[in-house]
Amino acid sequence: MTIDISLLKQVCEIAGAPGFEKRIRDLVIDLVRPHVDEIRTDNLGNVIAIKKGKRNPDGKRVMVAAHMDEIGFIVTHIDEQGFVRFHTLGGFDPKTLTAQRVIIHGKKDLVGVMGTKPIHVMSQEERNKLPKTTDFFIDLGMSKEEVEKYVSVGDPITRERELVEMGSCVNCKSIDNRVAVYILIETLKKIQTPAYDVYATFTVQEEVGIRGANVAAHGINPDFGIALDTTIAFDVPGAQPHEKVTELGKGTAIKIMDAMTICDYRMVEFMKQTA
């Protein structure tokens, strides 16, 4: 299968922090509308695109979900020097935040850079501690007065990254879970005569508690549910064979269980046979 890199790039680079998915939602609606029989947005902001089954007298429903939101941040404070403090939206490893370029989506988009106390002026005790997200601030290169013209408490923040190709791979922000959004969009283009009604569901607020998927599932009440998401390819230096749950290039990962769910063994077997 040929990957449409330009479409993947468009889907990955657009902003959509949890609770602030409008930009990615509008893009998804524009992309899938020509390929479905019906499309709607529920009260939480999930996009539900439906392709009707052609031989489905019992009205069975298949829900296929991919979350649109990406891990991000939200503005909590602007200090006297114009530095912006924030709270995380989703899970971050604080080690990855140093010198991270971000975009604050206020009255206009502003690029900033994350900073923390420089190692040059840290005590030995401070150097030995693991960083915390609360250690970081965002520098917009502006005074407080300038910042407050465009930025308010409650504005969302996303990472600033372009998609680049690296060998046979790609690198970008928000691969989790925009690659699944891309896959679901491409799937809708290819499905012509589904056996059952297919509810392609582009969900919100997954990174802060799977909130959109829970609401959508109650609304759709599907007979079958499939979640498209990313996982860790742990085929890296230092990994032991029993730790390599998945390996890059070895095919699709099929979930058996996680901290919240033990997947239906019949669906797991069906997925294996299909793959």
C-alpha cells in the first residue's frame, strides 16, 4: 500500500489539544464527507461518519474509533516577566520538554520555547533530581504586556513540529494518534459495500481519559467495536526479547489486554486471521 505522505503530513501537523479539537475536526469532516452516507458531530465533539451496510437486514453496527486529539498543554499563568506557566493535557515525559518549541493558540498563534533552570546554575542536588513538568515555563520573547494582548489563561498549547521522512519511517508530533486518523480516512475511501453499517468515529479527549470514545459508544451502541491507536515498538537497544511486545515492520499490533480492558478473544482471533 502506498502512503499518501502529503495527507499524513496535513493530518499530523494541524493542532488539536484535548478539548480543543476544532481544527482537526473541521479537516476530518472536509476529508470524509464525500465518502460516507451520513456525517454528524455529537455534543462532545466526536465526528461520526456512517457508511451503510448493503446486506444488513439485522441493522448490525461496527464502530471503528480513532482519536483526533494530541497531548498538549493549557495556559495557567503569565508571570511579571511574561513567562507562561502551563498544565499538561495528557501524559508527558518531562525529560522531553527541554527546549521544546510550542505554539500557544490564543487570539493568534504564537511560537514559544520551553525552558527551565539552566544546568549551569543548578546545585548538585538539583542536577541529580528528575525534572518535573512544573519546573518548566514557556518563553515567548515578549514582555507581560505584549503576551497578554494575545494569550489568556485557558488557551491551549501544542507542539511545533513538521513531518519529516527518515528512511522508510516518518517523524512528527502527534503520530499518536493522527496516523490512525489517516488510516481511518483512507479506509472510508476504499470501503464500497460493507456488510454491516460502519460508524467511523473520530473521537475527542482520549488523552485525558478516553472521554469521547465512551460517549460515542453509548450513543452508537455498536455490535462490534474496533479502536485504532498507536503502541510502543520496543525493538530498541537494551530491550530483552520478552519485552518486545511489538517490533517495527512486523505488521499490525493486535491488542490482547491493557490496564482497562481484556479484549474479546473471539475478536482477537478474527483480527489475527484477517491480518
